[in-house]
Amino acid sequence: MDAKKLNGYISKYLAKLESNKNNIEEYYLRKLTGVSLRTQLNCLMSICKLFETNKQRNMSGRFKPNNIILEYADVNQLTKENILVLLKGEWYKSLKPQTQQLHIRRMRQYLKYSKRDDLEDLLPKKFKIEAKQLSKTDLITRDDLDIILKFSNLWGRTLTMVMYEGALRRSNLE
């Protein structure tokens, strides 16, 4: 994704979250301006999810799922109930554990910056991420290697061949 498109998305999320009652723009200017555009966008997406509530009363008085931004995105309006709804919601459960951990880390950073330690403590601190067991189908075959080499540049081919022939991991090259 090019920088112009990323800047457009960042502006969209900032406009969605911006109000006089929160410190998101200040947080953005102080904490996020030095990082890559993609990281900025992902942080704003996490904060946006923090301000969404996943329930709304329908005509019968029961709650129905719906993504509604809390009015004015006020950090002081966030309650424990909002955090618990987020953690039990469909969006959160649909994420992989590593992605959950990333979003929670970003939300914790924002809540800490906003001095909302009471809500920060509700978010999980540690995750149990199971190691993936590799099977023979997960490994790169010679045919897969030929396809990779066919579509990569000279530097990529050289690096790939060194790693493949030496049975190296990425961490071995760093």
C-alpha cells in the first residue's frame, strides 16, 4: 500500500476518533509520529476498536450486535463493561492470538497514556500462544523454491539459495 493511501486511512481514523473530549490527537502527535505509516494506522485501528461497543438494544430490549462508536470517543466515558464487551466480542475472538496480543498491547499503551489504569488492568497481560507443529507439507519443497527463485530479484535469489542450501533460519542471518 502506498504512502498516500495510508495517509488517507490515517486521516479517516483520526477524524472518526477526534473530539474535544479525548487526547487521541495529542497521543498521535507524541507517540506515533516517529513510527511507520502502517504502524500508525494499525495503532489508530486498535484505539478505534477500544471506543466501539458491540451491543445495542433492539426493540425487545435485548442486546443485538452492532458496531457503534461511543459518542465523542471520550476516554472518560469508557467503562469496565465496554472493555469486557470488547474482549468477549466476535471481532476479538476472530483474531489470531498474536494479533490479539498486538491490539491489546496498543490499547494498553493508550489507556496508560490517558491515565486510565483501572481499565488497563482489565486487559490481559500475558497470552498463551502455542507453538505451531510443522509437518512435511509446511516445509519448502524444491518445486516451491524454483517458483520463488523464478519471481525474485538477484538479491532475493542469492539470499534464498544461501538459506535453503544451508538449512538456515531467518534468525541465523541476523
